[in-house]
Amino acid sequence: MIPKILIIDDEEHMCWALEKAMRQEGYQALSSNRGRRGLELIREEAPSLVLLDLKMPEMDGLEALKKIKETSPKLPVIMLTAHGSIETAIEAMKEGASDYITKPFDLDELKLVIKQNLLMSQLVTEVNFLRSELTKKYKVMVGESPAIKEVIKLIDKVANSNATVLITGESGTGKEVAAVAIHRNSLRREGPFVPVNCAALPDNLLESELFGHEKGAFTGAVARKLGRFELADKGTIFLDEIAEMPLNMQVKLLRVLQEKSFERVGGTETLHVDVRVIAATNRNLTEAMAKGLFREDLYYRLNVFHIDIPPLRQRIDDIPVLAEHFLDKIRPNYLVQKYSPEAIKLLAQYHWPGNIRELQNVLERAAIICHGTEITPADLPKEIQEISGKYDAGSLVRLPESGISLEDLEKELIIKALEKSKGNQTRAAQLLGITRSALLYRVQKHGIELN
């Protein structure tokens, strides 16, 4: 959509000159030499930005500005003022004007000010949209298992502090849901929540994305760009997949965490921000540090408050609750109204390597395939259907007549998994449905020797 610039100035030749300049710049343009007519055009034409003269006979710019802000509080207004009216222009800024420029002005300077204000308006709109979408998407953390209740308890405890939070867990477990829950329950809830996927951005763009850049900082930098940290001021920035951040960027992030300041790429001005940082990863940062892939000092800066999201296979009790939650979202678009008991039983038996994200996708697929109002085993993927009858409870564990303690049973299962995987620790952990670090912890606890 091409931005539309409205010029309100009592000098007709100024209106004509500015309209021509705006069109040459690629904008739509319209003008009025009377303040009241200008207000009517705002209602009729919905401009993207207003250039408003401060001194006009019928209605001065300050009065017009107040009326504009009453009806269109988010509309950017740039005041045009003579040298002798600087104090009035500053008063206009207090009343909500986005910027001001003095006559006679350099046209290139005016174009730059317009471009910056249009960009800022667009970014504010995008951030507000993202915030509303996140609010709609993530109502609450869903689940009734002890594991997820512990996570919810930790979120409640840390939310109202300004502590940096590190969230760990496998892909698809809901790390971003937890981050949003922390933000929405914090004192920063009215501020922006700005997510950044560190793995999705090339190394050469990550710095510009996080800290912004000045015009001409590199090839293609045709205008100043505000970074995610600047946009997150007074709010929260969520750094997802933090372990994928290159080492040179880790150094720069560490400085921001320590000093709450940074410079845009190609800039010299030091910017100070008030931002809460929440980071997340599905990788083992202790192992990454040992391999020299993650800075130890950054780890301790991020790991002020740690929340680990358990995989879905460790919270089987939540599967019926999550299934019903996703069904509520599906119902408006499909005929499906419920699940059969057999379908729920199969869902609870599956190991869910993709966690909650995989569960949601499976259920939406089932809703598409289902011909009636009830999802049955036939509507589920084959790998889930085939679970039925695959295991016999008696064949999984042979209990001796004298009984066995859970500790000894766990030790026996770990030994069998290591034997079956021929000593491959990662494969053994997969067979047991736990992480490799959890396996190594249990191996040490039971005094099991590794070959």
C-alpha cells in the first residue's frame, strides 16, 4: 500500500510544491490550505502522515493538532514552523506531534524525516499486531500434570521480577508459550513482546536485526532501521534458539545484558534501553560450552532463572487436556466435535518426538480426514494406529515374585537400553524416552559403568 501524505498549509504555493515533491518520491499526496478542511480530509482519506503548518489564520496548527489527536491518536503529524516559533513547535511535540521541521527547510531533510516517521508508524503497528496475535494464540499454559504445574508455578514466581530467564526443552514443547506467559503476567505486559529466532537469520543480518543500522551502513541500507532491542524498549525480547547465535554476536549480546546499551550498525550514538531478556534453546548449553560453541559468561548472564519444559512423553496425563484444547480451536472450521476413547488411548501411548507441536498437527490432520463428528483411530497417522497391540504390559517388565524396587527397576531398564544400543548413549536415551543428559545423570546415580 502506497503511503498517503496530507499537507495542511495556508500558503497555496507551499501546498503545490510539497504535493509535487511527495509524488516524485512515490507517495500519494493531497493538500488543503485551510485547517478545518484538512481535518475533514483526515476523516475522508485516512492519510498515512500529515504535514501541518503551525501558523494558519482560520485555525492554527496547535489547535488542529489537538483535534487530530482526539480522533486519530496514532496518526504521525510533522509540524512545519518558522524559526521564531521553535518554542511553540516544542509545545506541539508535547501535544503529540511526531516531529517538526523549520522553514525554510531542505527538501531532502524533509523527505528523510517523513520516511523515518512512516517507518516508525509501521513498526509500531506491526508490534501491536504481533502483541494482539500472541494474546489470541497463547491464552494459558495448558495441562494438569505435576510436571506442567511446576512450570506454571515457576512462571508465576518469576513473572513480576525483571530477572533474565533461560527456558530449555525439546523442540515443540512450548518454550515460546512459556515466554509469552511470563511477559503477559509481568509488569511489562503493556509493553511490546518482540520474538527473534536466532537460527532463522544469517550471521551477517543478525546484528542489524537485533541492534538496527544507520543509512549507508552497508550495501542496501537505504534508510535507518530500528533493531529488535530498540523496538522492545519497556517490554520483553525473546531470543529463541540462542545456542545458534555465533560467538561474535554472543560478545555483543553480553554487553547489552551488562550495560543495557548498544550502537546501531554504522552508528556512533549509544542507545540505552529498558528490556527484559528471555532466551530459549533446545540444545544442551553445558555441552556447547565444553565444545567452545557457547560463551560461559553469557550462559551465566542468561541463566539467572531457569525453566525446563518437560517433553510431552513425560506428561502423558496432559494429552487428553491438550487434545480437548486443540479441539476447541478446530471446531469452528470442521464438523468434528469429540474424540473416541480408543483414539485418546492411542494418543496417550504414542511417544511424540515432535511434542505438543506434533500433537496439534496430528489432530488438525485428523479433523480434515474425519468424515463424521468423532475422531477415531482410523483418522490418526499409521505410526500411531500401529501402537495398538504392539506392546503387552507383561512383556515390558517381568516382576519377580519377591518384588522389585523402582530404583532397581530403573537401573535394570537403563542397563538393558545400553545393551540394546550397544553402548550408544544417545540411542539408549531415545529408547528410554529421556534426554542424553538425563540418562548420564541416572547412570551416575546408579553407579553403572559405561564401556
